[in-house]
Amino acid sequence: MVARDFKRQDRIVSTVRRALAEPLAAIGRAQGLPLVTVTEVQVSKDLRYGTVHLSVYGEPAQQQALLAAARAQAASLQAVLGQTLRTRHVPVLSFALDDSLERGDRLNQLLRGAPGSATE
């Protein structure tokens, strides 16, 4: 059996995703949002910067409010990472909305309404 060799950067991405999932969901719940998901994390090669992509179930105004709240609490979220990561530097976090789930849902709705679709 061959052990899979993961790059350090991949391990950091996985750890960041797990560590921030619950705190970001809690920020969403505090704003009345039912679902906030970390869909992707990207970190720079030197592990000093990270971008967290969030999927937020809600209206565009609510999504922007959550994004602003996440940015305002970036320092405390970095502190959470500092307790979890075993690295010299904790990535400086930035946040972005990921609308891929919404686009997929819209595409599915369009396909269901297309002539000759299986639902007719």
C-alpha cells in the first residue's frame, strides 16, 4: 500500500477549513442566517495569506452583512487559527462570497423548465 503524500499547503488548507467552519456558522446564526458554509480555502505558498470562500444561504443584503461581519472579526478568527495551526505564521485572512451553489441551483431550475426536460 502506498501512502499518499500531501503537501504541507494542502494540510494547512484542510485545517483552516475545519477550524473556521463553526465560528463562521456561529456568526451567520447570530445574524439569522440558517446556512453558512466554507466552500474553499486558498493559502499563499508562504502560508502568510489566506482567502476563505463562503457560501451563504440568504438574500444578497444578508450575504454582504455576513461578509462584513467576517471581515470585522478576522483578527479573532485568526486567533482561533493560531490555537489550531502549528506554524510560525498564522495566515492573514480575507473573505469572499462563493455563489457557485446559487448558480448551480438557477441552472437546475432553468433545465427543469426547458422544453423536453424529464420533469414534463
